Amino acid sequence: MIISENIAVALPIGEAIKVTADRLEKAQKTSGPAAGSWPKEQDYTGSIVAGMAAAFQRTCVGKYRTSAELGGSYIQGNYPYEGLYGDEAFALAQLSEISDDPTNNSWRDTLIDFYSIIETYGTSNYIALFETGATPFQAVFYVAHLVLPAYYVDTNDKEIWRDSLISFLARVDDDTADFPVFALGVATWALAQTGPLDSTPVDPDGTGRPYWNSVTLADLPGLVSSHQVEPNEPNDWSGSFYSEFSHVWENRGFMEPTLFSVLALIAAQRTNPALDYDAEILAAKQALFNAIEPDGAVYFHIWGASDDDYLYAGEMLTGLGALVIDGDISLDDVVDEWDLAKIADNWLSSCSGDCLCNVTDMDKDGTVNFFDFAIMAENWLRNDVAM
């Protein structure tokens, strides 16, 4: 794919995270029965909380963690009565990850309890509720977000969850889903993190939509990449992704299909270094920055005045966290001596519960050492702004 060289990132990624997270932190309800949620968007608390957790994980700004935990408490307060939506389960996994002890905390306990109850009921029976209670796109979105925490807490039925995601993906195409590329992106993002993208067929029985004939899991990253907009003329929305498989001209430039498609490419490349999507990831990153306003609002459509729900800002924060270059500790889109100094400050430190240390522990083995230095060295002097 040929990527335009005329796109420029408006802000360093650290500043983009800050303005987006600051707006969400200020808008969050802090009192009353809905404390922890966001005005008129209680149903999307999970996606926003996950984004705030990602913001803290990258910046170590305490108020972002406080906001994420307040949102997590709102989710837990409603859990006994309503269960957990997929984005809420994912949010609790993210909260567990940023806790002082990721192996022992209330967020993880809630997830373990949730999946245990489902197993008692029958995981397959529970998943079957998505057959009639959701559209194919909704089923893929929520099940993808349920697969990731299922593997995070190592639930007994985690493979059932993953297999069901593949099955639901086979039902998605332009006729059955409003945003089929979005569904492809979110499914690939979850599948790449929970198992191999191998020769397993997406639709082994041929009962799904024709789009999936002969497609395997190994084909998914390439399919995602094939839906990225190529440059044709000025203001052509380059770097974004189409919303539909058919590449209808007007169905491109939307934030969510672009965000989850690039998350899919990042996840696939991390698990299989032989893949090389750096150019596509950078183009999508630069496109996504156009959706972020100076006040931290994030638009539904990247290049046009459109809805700026808090949901989109939360999802954007999750994406920005993943888009940080490995080794860019200072979050300025360049890997240089400033980042090396951060590693030196924490050299051979054990990082339990220390956010600033955890940022430099890039391989997440609990200690800042030569393995982390090697990750930084691999991207030494890489500069996403100049590429």
C-alpha cells in the first residue's frame, strides 16, 4: 500500500492523550447515584474507563487513575444487577492491570466471579443470547471485548469465547452490519491477542456470508490493511479506513473503524514480528489525530463536525495508548536520549506498584533491564513526526 507523505501529526502523542483525558476527567460525574459515569452516556462507561486506564498507564497522571477507578466502582455497583457488558469487562481488566497488584485486586475478583457465574449457567448458553439479542456487528463488538478479559483471568471456557467470536465474525458483511470493517478490526484485535492467527478457517462449514469463503485467521491482518484508504487527491481522508467492504466513497473517514483497524494491525504485528504494517499504522495514527479537537473532544467522523460523544474520546485513549512507539517513554513521538535517561533512572529496579517504573519496564517482566534497553534500541531515533 502506498501511503501519503503529506500528513502531519498536530500534537505529540503525550499532548493528545492529555487533552483528551483532561476533558473526560472534568466531565465525569463525581456524586449521586451515577457517580463514576459520564453525562448521558452511562451505557458507555466501560469504554471510557478503559481509555482513562490507558491514559494513566502511559502518563502516570494520578487524576486519570482516580477517574478510571471511580468509573470502575460505578460498573461494579451495577454488576450484581445487570451483569457486565463486553466493554465493562474489558475496562475491569484494564483497571486490574494498572492496580498495585495486578494478580490480586477487586477488579480481577469481579471478573473471575462474572465468568464463573456464566460457566455455571453454561457459557455456550450465555453466548447463544447474542444470536437473537444483537445484530452481527454488536455480537462481534461485545464478544471481542469479552474474549480479552476471559483470557486475562484465564477462565476455563476462554477458548469457547474465542471460537464464538470467530463464528460471529463469519456473519458480518455489508448487508448484515452497519460497519463491517469496524467488526473485522475489533475481532482481529481480540483474536491476535488471545491465540495464533493461523490456518483456522473463519467459516469452516460455509454457513456464513460469502465474504469469508476460504478466509483463514492468518488472512485477517491483510484483510484489515486492504480496507485502508489510499491517497487519490487533496483531502482524500488518507490513512483512515473504509466502513464497508465494498469501499463506497462516502463510507470512509470514520473514527471507530479506523481506530479498531489500526489496533488490529498493532496487535497482529506485536504477536508476529514478521508482519510489517509500520507505514499503515503511522498513516492511521496521523489520520486519527485530525479527530481530536484542541479541547479534547473527539469526533465520530475524523474530518467533519459530527458527534463528539465521550465514548469516542474513551476509545481514542485506548488507541493512543497502543500507538505509542515502543521506547518512547517521554511521549513525544521520538525515541532519543530523553527516553534513555528515563530507563537509566529506573535501571535494575523492580516495578511493583510504581507507575513511572512500569512505563520503562517495556517487556513487563517486573524489572528494568537489558531486555527493555533492547526494545528501545530497536526503535532508536525513530521519529514518527518526520516519517
